Amino acid sequence: METTDGEQLAFFEPPPVPVPAFGEDPALDAVQAELERCDPTGDGVAEVLRDTLDQLYDGQHTGRYSYDDLRKTEKTHMGTLVEINLQNRFEFGDGDVTDYRIAGHEVDCKYSMTWGGWELPPEAENQLCLLLSARDIDCWWAAGLIRVRPEYLRERQNRDAKRQLATASLGRIRRLWPGHQRLTANLFLDLDPGTLSEILGARAVRGHQHGQARTNELFRRVQGRIIRRAELATVARQDDFMKRARGNGGARTQLRADGILVLGHQDRDPDVARALGLPVPRKGEFISARVVPAGQDLGGPCAEIAGRLWALARPGDPVVTAPAVPRQRRPVD
């Protein structure tokens, strides 16, 4: 049974066994302190999980965007990728018998899509384990630490002699970043099927630039929301997918006639997005919005672009060609 936000109900029920108190396992305390020093908010771990899911989908080459689209072997590989990507992000040392050495202690890393579904090998017994779960469909993730005592494990094992934690032992997991459970949403799982079909099915009227046509449709239909690099790649399905969003023939140029700005993370784009009250793109991200010349009242957010004030268009506002946001000239060597 799950709550409405996708987190397992077990997180809210009184645990059948207590979470280890601070001081009960000094090594566990030290590892938790180091993890929270490396990532005070949990945002870093959440980004690694989001990026690893996108890496596994490989939308640029496969067009996939859902965990359900993966083969069984690919789902199994998720745990390995999470382990590697976390180590690359936080520069954990290698363990002797486990994946990592953190704060001088051996720590194994285990991932499962379901909380409690981790398969723990015999060598993990009596070791500290960093446990992670994420579900794309629910925009949810969680992490915890546990010392894997043999008595915490189920009697039944799989063909590789791996065992799961007994249900009664889940309460021994010390939650990490308990206030941070939101995984960055997967755009394609949020869109209604009709809109998604129109975007992915867009084709060029002339030529063979269907990737550009799909990209244009993406920015037409998904406005006021950050488009991540992986999402753009999944739509464009081309090696030069970032160019499909930019100027010089990309969406930024082609959609101006429709009154649509396409803003990225460079030049004045973040300032314009901020002034219009839009989410501000970070590196590799874009956002689009239809704009019109600002009215006399200037009651809402507006941005100065090329010497004129512009505001977000409202339903019914006429289509006016969007301005070109000035680009900074690169110095000549």
C-alpha cells in the first residue's frame, strides 16, 4: 500500500524495531555525517538518480522515456549505474570488500525501484549499506543507511545467495534527507497522451529535419516549464539536438514568428526568464513562452528586450513576432 505521493506507507507507520540511536553505531553516524556534509540538502543524490534514469532510457538513440520500456537486463543495470554515478559525483573512495569507503568506513551501495526490494549479497552482511530507491512515475526517491545484520535478513535467498531485508527490519534503516523526496519530474510522463503524440509525431513539411519539427512542437505545446537536456534529446533524436533549440535556424529563430521566446542559460536569457516570472533555465535547459508588448498598466511581470517591454501573452492576445534576445559577442582571439 502506498500514499498519494508514492512513498511507502511503512515510512509513516511506527517501525516494528527502532531506528538505531546516535551512538549505537559510531561508524553509521560518521558515514551519515559525511554524506550530509557532501550533500546537505540531498539535491545532489536526487540529480544523480534523475540523470541515471535518463542515461538508462537513452532517449536520444531509442526514443524511450519510461522505466516500463526497459528490458529486464537494463533494469538490473540501473543499480550499477547509480553506484558508479554517485561515486563520480561525490568522489567516494573504493572499498576493500564493498563499493565505497566513506569517512574511513566500508559502505555498500544498493538500488531498488521499490523500498525494501534490495538484493543483498553475503559479503554485505555486517557491512554498512547505502540504500536507494526511486520511482519515475511517482517523482519520488528515498535513501537510508543500515548495518546489515544477518538476523535482519529473510531466510529465503535467490540463486545468487542474495537476500532481502525482512519486513520487520525496515525500521532499522536510518533515513537520509527525509524531507527531500521529490524527484525531478519526467516531462513525458506528465503530458497527456494527445499532446505527447502531437510532439513526437511532428514531421517537417519539407526536407528531412523531422527532429527540428518535433523540437518546435515541443516548445509550442510545453510553455512556461523547464525542458531538460535529456528531454530535448529524446524529442530531437539527433546528434546535434542542442542546436535544434538554439538560434541560427533552430527553434529560437523559427518560433519568433509565432510570438514564442525560447530561452536558455546563456547571455541575457536567464534575466529575461526571471523578469517574466518564469523558472530560470540552468546549463543545458530551456524554457519557452509566448510574449506580447507590455500594456500601459505594467501590472504584471515584464522584461526589457531590445529597448522594449514585453509581457507573457494571455489567451486571446494577438500573435506578435517575438523579439530577438541580444546575444553576447564572443571576443576574437
